[in-house]
Amino acid sequence: MRKCNRRKLPFRICKNCRRYFALSRNKNAEYCEHPFAVPTKTCKEIGALNQWERKKADSPALKAYTHEYKRRFAWSRYGKTTEEVFYQWAELAKLIWDACLHREITIETFLEWLRHVGI
């Protein structure tokens, strides 16, 4: 912290490990670059993953979309369907997911579409 004060660098408290860190490149950074828990992962990597998991847990539509995406990706990996069919489905699913986010369709309609399209 003293070095930051001497150099007039802005600093912030990491949302993951609660240590101070200097803001050098990204002025909006919320996580530091220090190793956290696992020596190969940094607070920045773990923080982003935790944030994604919290977001996914809060939204049943995102949870269902992620589950269906992983399922269909596995199908393409193991030859049950082609990659072309998977990517076509993924593009269409993304468009419908965006419509759900913008409240053009309901979550129930989106979930129903996920369950019954392309099976």
C-alpha cells in the first residue's frame, strides 16, 4: 500500500481475498492477480467463475440453457449429431435466450422451447 501511495497509483481491495492490490491496466478490476487456494488459479479466475455460478444459480432459464447446451455439445462430440447441427441450434438458442432476457418472451416459453426443439 505504501508503494501505491508513493507512486500515486490507485488501489482497491480484492473481492475474493480481501487484500489490497494496485490498479495498473484495468481501472475496473475487482480481483487481484495473487494465487488463491489452488496455486495455479488467481483470484481473478476464481472470482469470475464464482460470479458466473451465482448468476447461474439465480436464473432458472440460464441454468436450463447451460444444461441443454452442454448436453447438445456432448452429442456433437460423440457423433450423435453433427457439429453443424449443434452450431445451428446454438445460434437459434442464443437468439431466443436474448429474447427472453429482453422480456420479449416469457421464461416458461423459453424453457418449453429448450425441452422440445430438435429432440
